[in-house]
Amino acid sequence: MEKLLRLESAAIAQTLFGTQDENLKTLENELGVKIILRSDNLKVSGTNKNVRTALQLIGHILNDIRCGRAIDKEELLYLIHPA
């Protein structure tokens, strides 16, 4: 499965991906998806379940970013694997 998500700006993409793309790598490794940014479109590919999960998490992170709050790797891991 492959889904596209349009991002509002390069700044949002940069914040979403994290320092040295740490958040991007964490999402890919923990969820078994591939995430590629082309222009202002984010392409997420993998199994149906994994892509849906990744898009839900990305949506949550984007809401935080829009509210002026960035997320770090530890928070992301908690969202992926809640206690």
C-alpha cells in the first residue's frame, strides 16, 4: 500500500523528520514502512496496517507541530509502543 500526504511547508517537514531525520528513521524502523518526501508530498509505503498506523502517528505529530510543539525520539517511541 502507498499513501500520499501533503505537507504545508518545508519547515513542517523538517520538524516532523527531527534532528538528522531521527523521527523519520524511527517511524520507518519501528513500523516497517518507507517514508519519502518529494516536494511537499510525503509518500508512505508498506503493508496496509503499517501505513495506516504510520499515517495516524504522523497526523498526531503534525497536530503537535502546528501547536508549536516538536516531538523527540523518546516521545515518538512512546506513541508507537505505549506502556
